[in-house]
Amino acid sequence: MIFGRLFDFLKVSAHQVARKRMRVFLTALGIAIGVAAVIGTVSLGEGVRYQAVEAIKEQSDLTLIEATADIRGGAIQFITPSKIDELAAVQHVEASSAVVREAYTTKRQTYLEVVGIDPGGIEGVIRPKFLRGENLEPGSRQAVLGHDVAETLQRYEGVRFGDTIPILIRRYDDDGMPVDEEVQFTLVGVLQERDDAFDQVMLIDRRVAQDLRGDEAAFDGVLIRVDQPEEVFSVVDDVKALGLTAKGAFQQIESVNQLMDVVVLILAFFAGVSLIVGVLMIVNTMVTSVFERTREIGITMAIGASPADVVYLILAECFYIGLIGGVFGNLLGIAFTGAINTFGKPFIIAQLGDTFSTFAEGDITLITPEILAIGMVIAIALSLVSGLYPALKAAHLNPVTAIRTGV
Amino acid sequence: METIIETKHLGKAYNDRVTALADVNFVIRKGEFVALLGRSGSGKSTLLHILGGLDAPTSGEVWINGKSIDFSDRKALIALRRESIGFIFQSFNLIPALTARENIEYPLLFNYHDRVARRERATDLLSLVGLGDRAHHYPREMSGGEQQRVAIARALIGDPLIVLADEPTGNLDSKTRDEIFSLMRQVNQEQETTFLIVTHERELGRRADRAIELLDGRVVS
Ligand SMILES: Nc1ncnc2c1ncn2[C@@H]1O[C@H](COP(=O)(O)OP(=O)(O)OP(=O)(O)O)[C@@H](O)[C@H]1O
Ligand SMILES: [Mg+2]
């Protein structure tokens, strides 16, 4: 019965709207332009976001993340053997390996960032491609160098593949005086360039690192390989749920998203200002329409309509204005983004520079079904809100005076 | 015959100065066809609006079908209009955006009826008022007389006890006026619907069962 009435009201209002096609269309166009502006700017923002994220995915090792100790409410969550097991059991973790992080200096004072990791972990988690040589042998004082650090050592210290790297490890004696112990590592492998942090890292066996630190159970983090890029954020959430911190290339995506959220919001806000014009147009049209139909509304009440019925009849007309506005807004918005892609893209790429050269391949705007649905909802919701004042005005008409109004 | 409308000391004043109705007392019985006569400004429309629950009196009572009307109860007034009253006005009665048949069905939008039954009833009424072939015509495509016939059909669709008509023939030529008048008389006799019809013209008044005449807001005969 409710639907029956809704249908009846929509039908009557469709007749009313059809009678004033031109006026309704022009009014709807006002809201349509606002919707198109919002769609255009939001889709541009979303497009840039998408392209930036794709660029990050392409240029970095996204599925590699590292879980590290975290401070929660003053208490440190250490990497313990049980945490390591729990991390390994997280869904979509393909491989994981506990690591020790150290900072060593060579005898000639070159600073080295060191990661102690099981050779199996290097293979399963870091997945290295060797420029030279091969993986570490378990338990031995061997080193694999990242691409950049290998270059640095060769240039400044003349260390070549197969050479030993003399390293000074600072210890403190019983009196608290620093004593440097010299340790030799054999360079057994050099990695290809990866464009990530491992280019700067010297990899050594975990047990050797723990040994040199003098603490068998010291872990600084767990490197994790996620099985597919789509699952990275779910694994990150699970890591956080274990009370640990997660680091990795995904953080760049997070910061792009945060930035783009703000950018899109601000763009949409300014575009949304044009919606106010559309709202005012609807209010104006509907107030005029109610005024013109004063007598008709009086008669409608005389033959049994309640004030609420009158409100629904007017709102149903506004619903159509919103519907038309939404459809045309979406079409205009699509056309608008098409124009941005054709004429605006070369300019934007030139401004962003090389990092975003991948932009050239795809569209710089992104229209999703959600954006179009939101455009539709905005148009209809604003039309209904705009219709509220005229509808209440109509419902408050005194039927007697309305009927006495000559036509 | 049972009483269907009764007014007791009915009065209506505007701003304590203009007195539209003063101490109006009369009784109309079920099935009567009554003419309401009076000069312009004598209070005929005001009386009709009060009887139909559109306007409230400033004094006195209205009884319809044995019940006193509570003019402060908006819901009851709406129910009265939906269930017991059919209104016909002088002109521009119809909704321009709707066809003849949709206009006739229009009151039932607010007093929901089964759609199929509603349509059948509207079609029957169109034939009754002699416009069986004009169902899909819009008001602007019909003559004044035809529009009034549609208005009569619309007033009848809710099976009202009473039809209140405010100068339904006021804008028509004399021949059409006779036809419309006869049509209402026919409905009155066939369906025993009570009619109260405002008119300027005494000769039409003579063709009614009886006439009530107002002068300056008072019943004079
Ligand atoms: N809103 C109002 N404020 C003040 N006076 C009013 C108002 N409405 C009606 N009146 C007065 O009430 C009196 C009765 O008016 P009403 O319309 O009922 O007369 P009527 O008999 O229907 O006249 P007509 O034949 O011209 O239609 C008139 O004097 C009119 O001026
Ligand atoms: Mg009058």
C-alpha cells in the first residue's frame, strides 16, 4: 500500500514535470553542472591517486614489509620467538625471517648498515638477484652487499668481489673504555640494483650478527614476504594487531592516500560551491511553481489531500529534477573528464616530471561506479532538500484562501 | 428521512468586524437536492467551506450524519473530506497536468483504493457524465461544460454522502448550464446523493427540491 501510494504520487508528479519540461530541464541543468564539477575534480583526484599508487607499486618491492618492535602505552613489544612464530602464521605471509640490525664501520671509517638474516630468509623473503656471486653460507663470516654500498666500498676502499671487508666492532671493557675488535667478512655476493633500502645494506648471517653483539636471543625485526600485492594492507593490519610496527614501501602508498584524501576533499568542496547555485535554482523554480498552482493545491486539499500529501507531491517533483540533474551531471562529468584526459594530461605530466612518466599510458582521471552513484545521490538529495521549503509552503496554504485565488 | 446536515447557530466573523455568517440554522435530509441562493457576498461560499471542513466557524455547530464536527481536529476534518464530501467549484476545477480519467481518480490517491477497481469506477463515472470517449483528454482539450462534467465525476468517485457545489454552472452558457444541472439532478435521484448547490439564479433554485436563501449571512427563507 505504501508502494502503491508512492507510485501514484510519482506518476502524478511525472505529469506535472512533463508539463513544464523546459523549465524543469533548465533547473535540473543547474544542479547537473554542479554535479559535473564535483565528478570532474574527484575523478581527476582519484586518477592521480591511482597513477601514483601504480607508480609506487611498479618502482618498489611492495610485498616486502618489516615488523619491528613498538612502544604501546609505555611498554615495549619486543620481537620474541613466539611473536616470530605468530607472524609466520599470519594469513597471506608467504615467508618470513627474523633479522638483527646493526651499524658497523669499516676500518677506514665507512659507515655500514647491516642486516643479519638467515641465508634461507635472504632467498625466501628478500629474493635477491645476484649481480655477482651467491648467497651466504650459514654460520660463516661472509657478506652480501647491496648494489650501492658495494659500489661505495669499491670506490673508496677498493674492496672487490672475493675480498675481505675489515670491520671494527666497538666494545667496552670492564672499566667502560671503548675497545675496537677487528672482524673480517668475505664478500661473497653483490646484489643487482633494487631501488629500495637493500641497495644500501650489507647482509650477513643472523647468528654471526647475534654472536658479535653477544646476545643470542636479540631480534630487531621480522622481514615478511606477502603472497600478493592486494593483501599487503591486510597483513600490515595483522602485524599491528600483534602490537608491532610495520614498515615498507606500502607506507608511501599510505602517505599518497592521505595526501590525496585531503586534496580530493578540498577540490570537491570548491566544486561543490557550484551546487549551491543549483540548489537556489530549484528553490526558486519550485516556489514559483507552488505560487502558480495555489488554487490547484487548494482544490487538492479540498478533495482530501492532507498537508503531508501535498509535501510528498511537491517532493516527488523535486525527485525528478534531481534524477534529471544527476543523469545529465554524470554525462557532463564524463565529458569533462574526457576533456581533461585529452587536453590536460600532457600539461600535468610535464609538471610532475619523470617519476610519473607512467601516467602517459593511462587516463589521468578515474571514474568509478561509486563516483557516478555519489553524483546521482548528491543531485537527488539536494533536490529533495531544496524542495522542502516550497513543499512546506504549499502544505501550509490555507485551502479556503487558496481556492478563492482567481486563476 | 434522516437528517444529514444540521447547523445550529452557525456564525463566522472575520477580525470581529466582517460578519460572513450569523446564526445560521437549517436542516438538510438525506437525498435532498437543495439550492443555496443569495447575493454576492452573502456568505454562500463561506457556508459551503465550513460544511466541507475546509474552514472553521467562529460560533455554533455543524452536525453531519449525526455527528458534531470538531473543527480543531485536523485529522477528522481530512477524513470528513475524504469519506463524506465531494466538492465542485465554479471553474478551473481540474488539475491541468492530468487527463480526464486521472482527474477523476485523483481524490483516491489520498484515500487509497485498489488501482484496478479505482480505474473501473473512474471509467464508469466518465460514461455516466457522458464523456466515455474522452478518458485521455486533458482539461485544456475540453469545453467548460465538459470540464464541469469531469468535476462532477471526480466529486462522486469517493461515494460521498454530500456533494457541495459552489456555482458549478456559473461560467457556462444557459444551454450547458441546464445540461449540467440535469446531470446533477439525475445523479441525485439515481444514487440518492445529497446535493447542496450554490447558485445566483433563481430559476435553477426553483428546479431544486427546495432553496435556502442567505442575506448578509442570515437565512431568510
Ligand atoms: N478572508 C476574509 N477576510 C475578510 N472577509 C472575508 C474573507 N473571506 C470572505 N470574507 C467576506 O465574507 C463575506 C462572505 O463571502 P463569501 O465568499 O462567502 O460570499 P458569497 O456569497 O460566496 O459571494 P459570491 O457570490 O460573490 O461568491 C463577504 O463579505 C466577504 O467579503
Ligand atoms: Mg462564493
